[in-house]
Amino acid sequence: MDMLTGEKIAGADLTDWRKLAQGLHARYLVDDFGAGARFVAAVGEAGDVLGHHPHVSIGKGFVDLKLVTDDAVHRDDEGTEHILQWVTQQDVDLARRITEIAAGQGAAADPASVSMIELGLDTAHSATIAPVWAALLTGNLEAQGHGSPGDEIRDTTGRVPNLWFGDAEEPVQRFHIEVYVAPEVAGQRIAAAVAAGGTVVDDSNAPSLTVIADQDGNQGIVCVDVSAANKE
């Protein structure tokens, strides 16, 4: 199934959901664990009908959901097909159905609270070092390049954050943290980090990417997928 562009995701007007990194994310507030379990059971039945299911996490008073297609098709400018982890129409269809289920069960959406973390490692030798990190992070060398056209490390079970490699000409390798947030809270997150003593060191690509450094110079990046954000 073809991957969807950010514009098409935004056009779907999924009010309960936010596009973070590769997938769609939602948080629903529930009264207790039992209510969360009943909600997840109904979501599972809907997924059975559509032949597609979300990643689910139940916490105290909330249910977190992630929708992504493991074999989305991307065609480059030369027409070559690449298999990626990305949002497709089946994710959009299931997201809409889950929104209906949530409304019927009284589970309130809290889209501003969704977030996820990825790791970045700047290196000039990603193909060489990626197997080491695949083994360390997941214990599975097949995690290298899974759902990605590059050497990115992705654990199929979601136990650890994705690790991607940025280009760096210098031999020094540098880790940084990427925090994906909903568009409406990016400014608040940045302001909170600055108020806590952080410094904005690069906002040339804001609001998509804003680089924050702590007092020791360690960097984190606040990330927003503005291409998939509803402009209204």
C-alpha cells in the first residue's frame, strides 16, 4: 500500500491523532484500567475487520496508540519502489474507526500529550557501525535498515527508540535526542527547556527542528512534522 504524503495526512483531518516520526499517535483518557482494557478490546475487533492493528500501551488513566504500516511503498523520482514504515490509507481508516469507538465509550482524546523519542548518531561510517548498534539495541542484525531506506535501527517490537544516523564528515561521533511532539505544544516545550536553563542553539529549521542545548552542551531536538499538521 502506498505511503501517504504529509499533505494527505493533514487533509484526512484526524483530530484525535498527531503524526510523529513515522506513524500516527493518539492518547485517550479512561477512568481506570478496566475501561482501558474494554476500549482496547473494541479497537482490536475493529482492527480484525480491517486486517490492521495499532501498537497499544495502557497506563494509569490513559491508552496510547500508534498506527503505522510496516510495508508502505514509496516510489522515488526514478520510479524505484522502496518498502518503508510509514502511514498509509489503512492507518487513516483505522484511526477514524478508533475515534468513533472512543466517542462511543467516553474516552476523551488528549492529542497534545503525545510524544516519542528517537536517537540520532552523527557519523561518517553508518554502514560500518550500524551492525554493532543493531546488536546492542535489539540483539537482531536484521533491525538495521528495517522499514528504512538507510541504516537506521528499528526494533520491530518497539522495546527501544529508533536510532538513525546523520551525516558527519568529522570522525567524532555525537549522540543527540530527538523529541517528537504535537505541533501545538512545541513552543511550550521549547520555552520550558529554556526556562530550566537550556539554550536554543539552532532554530533555522523551526518549527520542524529546534536544537536545544543544556548547560553542558548536550543537545536535544524538538521535532514537529509540520507537513502533516492541519493548517486550520
